[in-house]
Amino acid sequence: MYSRVTQLEIDTLRIGVDEAAAVFRAEVLPRLREMAGYEGVLVLTTPEGRGIIVSLWETRDALEAGSGFAAEQVARFMTLFAAPPGREHYQVALADLPGELVT
């Protein structure tokens, strides 16, 4: 399993953290779920607007195939960020997640 980790800061003067998460849930998540090799996502936030998005992918090829989509989404929602997000890719060495998380 592989992951894309995006570190971001939401511009909370433009949009609240909960509202930004709702936009992700409504507009990005359905498209992610349609992508080959998609295994899941974690969206982590602080009340101050800092956040981390960890998307999980079955293979490195699936991760790389989704890179264009990820860049497209960052560009699409750039006005919601205080600064451009940073991204890194990792191999998942261990995962112990419950079967169903909050969606």
C-alpha cells in the first residue's frame, strides 16, 4: 500500500474548517472513490486550519496515476488555502485502521 500525504493550511478567514471538510467530502471524495487502486483517505484538521490529507493507494502505479487528479484538486481549491499545500509520497509500512471511519 502507498500513500500521498498533503500538508495544508486552510484560510479560515475565507472558509471554516468544517465547511472545507464538507467541500472535500462532497466534491473530491466521490471522484476519489471511482479511481482504480484507491484504498481510502484520512482528513486531519486543527481548529486553526492546519490539515493533513492522507490518501491510500493499492500500488505505486495507482498512486502515480492519481497524481494528476491531486494536482488538479489543489489548483481547483487554491483560494481556500493560506499557502500552497505540500505533498509527499510514502510506502505504508503498517496500517491498523478500524473497518469504518467517520465519512
